[in-house]
Amino acid sequence: MNLNQLGFESWNASFGMNAAYDGFEYARVTAVDRGSCVVHDGIREIPAEVAGRLIFNLEEPSDSPCVGDWVLILHYNDRSAAIIHQVLPRRTVLQRKTPGTGSGRQMIAANLETAFIVQACQYDFNPKRLERTLVMVAEGGLEAVVLLTKTDLAAPCELERLLEVVGSVTNAPVIAMSNITGQGLGDVRRRLLPGRTCCLLGSSGVGKTTLMNRLLGRQAFKTAEISGTGEGTHTTTRRQLILLEGGGLVIDTPGMREFGMAEAGAGLESTFDDLANLAGLCRFDDCTHLSEPGCAVRAALECGELSMQRYENYLKLRKESEHFAQSSLDRRKRERAFGRHLKLSKKLMAK
């Protein structure tokens, strides 16, 4: 094992060398669970804690080490453990709005090339959630591949209809697969290239953990029996990076119920490229596509060229993105004001 097999590139080294001190070494975060980390230093996986200075200097919680991050570490205890002193800049990110009412970001994974967006036939299939996830993936700079799982539970005509729906939502590659029959498994394997990192992203029970076991060729992770509807049970409890025998790297993630939208300008434009192209034909450059005269998007909607469902989902995601951006700005203003207040109070107390 070496760092290159873990996806290390000269891009990482160019940042690390500028910040490294004697004794620091590169490692990749392979698991995070309630604040504790596991890193791979090119020789083996070891537990790692985050240095207090790094925690103190974090601008946002999302800057904390996450799965896939490249970090600078110091070994201790005979190299059986480590302390993380710096997180190197991330090439790509997978993030969402912090679940709940907060305005922060939650990192899912970093430094990936491909996100497999997993939806199951029948109960789990949801075009709106697919569009939402595609925006999140595009915004982070990743390639998207749609995995339509549990095809053994769908009749051929139903599967064909689902594939048509996916095709109407995205131009991303689509793989129809079944963990039972093995259909599509070879197509997935061919995309898992040595030194390249991908992740499995989807709701609970869609077959992500079973797929991981199939890719590993053994029952490495616990799975649960499906219900009569074909709905699976949540089993994965933490995000972790796994090295496959062929050299590919896969990050398995717990099922997520919420895909709250963070800022997503580029991701929205690339996912809804049909609306972006139409927007270029609008009379006004700042057209909101709601009620302005000469709006090409509204015209396409009225003549049936654009579906109402896709249009409404675009507006909803855009609104969420704009709201997140404003909330984040307001939060940063409050934090800066509070910081100035503390500095002033210290000066007054020192007098």
C-alpha cells in the first residue's frame, strides 16, 4: 500500500509541502464517527485525534476533517496513533445544509471523482430528490452516475418507464442493477478505477451496503432483510472509505433523509441546463422566470416544451440556495459583530 493507491496526487503535495514542518506526514481520512477519526498513512489505518489548535482555528465546523480529506499528521505511541494538524485544500466536496433549522454546512465527503446516486425501483424512486442530489453533486465538482437498484422487483415495462423518467431529468450515465441477479454489477466495477474515489449516495435501504459487500466479494458489512415492499433497513452508521481489491476507492455513507440545499449556483445551472439555455433567450438579463414579459422559460412552459414539475422544482431549489446564502451571510455578520464586541470589552477591562 502507498499514498498513490489511496488517491494521492501532485496537487495534494503542492499544498502540503508549503505548510509541512519537520516530522509531519501525509495521510487520508478513511472514517469519521462522532468526532473521532481513522486515517491511512500509506502503511495502515490508525486512530487519529484532531489537534486543539486546528479545532480552535476552524472558521466553520465544515472545515473539520471529513472522510476523503488529505491531512498532515504527527505519529505517536510507536506510530500506532496520530494527531491531525492540518487539513489540505479540498479538490471536490460533497456537502449539504446542516439538517434542521441551522444555516451551516455539513461535509459528507471530500476529494472524490464520482458520486453514484442510488435510488431503488418502486418505493424509493423520486425524480425530485434525484434532481436535488444531482445539483449537490454538480456543485461539488463531481461526476454523477445514477444507480437504479432492485430491478428484480420491477416488471420490464415498469423499469423501462423509470429509465425514461431518469433520462428526462439528467444526461448522466444510468446503470440499472440488481444485487440479487448481479445485473449491472459489471458496469459498476468498470467505473471503479485504481486510485479514483467514488461514493454511494442515497436513502436508507436502497442496497448500498449490499452493493459494497458484492464489490468486496465477502459479507464485510451487516445488512438486514427487506420488507414485503422491497424496502430495506438502515444498517450503515458511519461514513468510511474502503479500498477495493482492484484499486478503486469507495466511500459508503449512511442513508440520508434530508438533502438540504446549500449555495448551488453552478450546480443548479448545470443540472437544469435546459432552463439555463432558455434563460439566455429571455428579454431581461435578470429575469426571474416568474412573471416578466418576454420570458423564454415561461413560454416553453406554456407550450409544453418544459414540464411544470421540473420548472417548480428548479424554483424551489433556487429559493433554498438563495435563502441559505442569505442566512450564511447574516450569521457571519453576527459572528463578526460579536468578535468586535469581545475585543472592545477586553480593551475596556484592561484599562
